[in-house]
Amino acid sequence: MGSSQCHFTFLPLLLVSCFFPDHIFTVGSLDHRVHRNLLARTTKLSATPERRIQMRADAPFKIALFADLHYGEAASTDWGPLQDVNSTTVMNTVLDIESPDFVIYLGDVITANNIMIQNASLYWDQALSPTRNKGIPWASVFGNHDDAYFEWPLEWFSAPGIPQIHCPPTTSSVEEECSFKGTGRLELMQNEIKHNALSFSRNGPRDLWPSVSNYVLQVSSHDDPQSPVAFLFFFDSGGGSYPEVISNRQAEWFRRKAEEINPDSRVPEIVFWHIPSKAYNKVAPKFGIHKPCVGSINKERVAAQEDEFGIMDILVKRTSVKAIFVGHNHGLDWCCPYKKLWLCYARHTGYGGYGNWPRGARIVEISSNPFSLRSWIRMEDGHTHSEIILS
């Protein structure tokens, strides 16, 4: 099993204090400022709606998007664990070349429907390890495979019978740990936050559950940590244990939150979720990719969310929203304009999941004074393509 090869890496306790909600992280260094008691983490997490990450001096803020890694897929085979190794190589290559300030895991981090152990967090942790080991902070959102129910292959029930099941080490009874109920969104997110000081991920407001990864981060000016350069909004677009949608309540949460923290729409807003909205169908290139769209592969149809409940109407009306970035479709990597904003795909990063297109990662770069948003795709072989200025 691939899970037996997972290793946990814990950073020194000193680093932990720097990522609590009322603290600031300065990228490119280990200069973390502790303002309050460490116990504030548990008491103020829900009361502090934004966390801030500060830009370096005289440098753009660079983000790497890792989409559709699908760790844990076919874990009982010889080739399943090998593709996880290959996915780790892709991420390490991108991180070594680009040296990003931040990483976003854009959903389908694992293929839970192929993981026959309860603790899918073992695979989730394995997927995070390249970023964590390099000391780079990150955030994550959920995709449709991350808490999908385990699907029993029918061939397992033919001769010679069901293969041996490997369960995680436990002090509890075997029956409890091998229930095959899977690991839900809340547990995956709680495990990530609990064991990783570099994680900026959040459970999100309780009234949005079962949609979990809904939160906002502030990218702050190097000169003034209170001064925002951009707001990064993260959404759970569903799938797996519930329908593939962004609900009306999530849309209203965004509207209220954006008006609260950015009332005059002065600060640019950038949005990240996993499954594309139906608006992606409206702008999708036909056959090849031609301007104003920019990209390199257009090999399948857009697999959009099941329904629309207002989020796109709200985003389009806000002049501060510059772009939306999604994953999900492995054979698409384009950016296309939609009214006053851009709709972009990442690039299939993992060796798990369908498709044999070369792997890579979309890079997003934020500059200030004046603000600009630039993006390109970095491939596993080191080459870049599809550079575009989005704002």
C-alpha cells in the first residue's frame, strides 16, 4: 500500500506560533511576529476572518497551482504508488525552478474512492510534503474526489477473493479503524491544519457546511502589513459526498465578506475553486485555442458544476474580481475572458487521474505599485508557455 511509505515532517515548535490567525507571515524568510498568546489559535480562529501573508520587498508575489494530483489512486496495484512518486517529482521540479512564495492545492489532492483505509489523511499529507519540506506556505480547496466514498472493484470478489486489507496503525480496535467509511472533508481539513504550521487552509464558516474550504486570505504590502495588495478567495465547489455546486449561501457569503473587507472594490480579488462554473462553457474555445484565449491544450469538453446558484452573477458585478482559477478538466489549460474577468484552468499536475498529457503547474504572479496579474504554465520538463497578463 502507498500509505505505508508516507512520512510526516514536523517543523520546530517555534514556527508554529507564526501562522495563527492574528499573526503575519513574511514570505521568503522565517521572520514571524508573535502578537498574542499561542492559545489564541483555538479561541480566535472563527472570529478572525482573514489571515495575512506579506510580500517580499521589491518582488512580485508568486503562487504555484497544483491541480488534480490524485494521490492514493489504485493504491493496491504496483503502478498506483509509482504515479504518486512521479507526481511528487513534478511538484519538486516546479518548486525548485519557480521558487514560489505560496502554493495552492486546487482540489482532487487524493482519489478517496480508491483508498481502502479510513485515514485518507496519510495520502493527503504525502501530497503536501514537497511544499512543506521546502518551507513554503500553502492553502487548499476540495475537489470531487477528495472525500468520495470507496468503490469496491468487482474483480476483488472473484477467485482468489478479496486481497489483504492494510489498515493504519491504531491503538483502537481493528473494527473501528477498518470501517471503510472514508475520511470526510472536515477531518481532512482539521488534520491538515493541526499537523502543518505552514497551512493557511481553513474549515470555513459553519453555516456553509458541508461545503468546507471557503475562506479568504490577504496578500499584504511589504511596506505595510495592514495594507492589502490583493484578496484571495477560496471556495469548495462540492462533489464527492455531496453535489457539485457552489450554493447560494456560499455566494451570499462571498458578497457580504467582499463588501465588508473591500467595500469600495479598490483591492483586486482573485478566486480559486475546483470544478468550473457553467460560464466556462460559454467561453470555451472551439477546436484550437485562439486569441483572446491563451493556452496549449483544449482536448475535452468543460465538465461544469451541476447547477448555478448566483456566484457568477455576483463575481461579474464586482469590478475588483480579476480572475477565477479551476482544475477538474485534465485536458484543458486555457484562460479566456468572460465579461470583465478571466476564466482560467490550471494544468494537470499529478500522474493520477485520466489523461496522458504532459504534467505541469500554472503559475500566478501578483505585482503591486501598480497592480498587475500575470500567469504562465511551467511544465515538468522545465519549459514554460501560455504566458498572459490578466490585469
